[in-house]
Amino acid sequence: MAIIAQHTPEPWEAKVIDGFTEQKPYILGPHREEIAVMLDWATRPIFPLEQQANADRIVACVNGCEGINPEAVPELVAACMSFVRGLDAAVERRDPAAERLSYHHGRIGAAIAKARGTQ
């Protein structure tokens, strides 16, 4: 029987900690327990700022997905984009319902842009 493990609960934090010979970005859990350390064992050199950026991105993704299934995010974005396209078409047809939904159109459009990095 396979054991399914749960990840460390949120919130996570990226923090630079002094090591034996240098500073490294660590990923810490809610009780400041070490979850991961960013190492430069890649096939190319990774500079300290890139290590910190990687740690920050991991933490942002984990904390941003708190309470949701991260595997559902692409489908959620696609559904939102479909809603915005449908609402755009309703506006072009001058559908009265489109005006009542315009507030949501702006919020969803901004959220999509932010998620896709186009904002």
C-alpha cells in the first residue's frame, strides 16, 4: 500500500541563513523548520541572487496555492479566460447582462494578467 505524504503546512518563508562557508537561501516552514536549502549543484553555475529568486518563487507558489489543488490551477485559468471571452462577446452584442457582470470582468481579467505575468 502506498503512503501518501502531505507537505509541510503553510506559510513557508525564504530566508538567507549563514552556512559553514557562505550564505544560502533556505525555505522554512511555519515553525521556522528547514524544508529545503537552495544549492548550486546544477549543470551551470547558479548565482546567489538567482538562488534567492528560486527560493522566493517556490515559497510564493506554495503559499499562493494554500487551500487549493495546484493541479487545478491551469484549468481554473482556462475557465476564467473562457468567461472573459464570453463576456466580451456579450458586450459586443449589447447584452444587458454583460453590464451587470462588468465588475467581475475587470477583476478576472486583472487576475488572469497577473497569473500569466502580463500585468
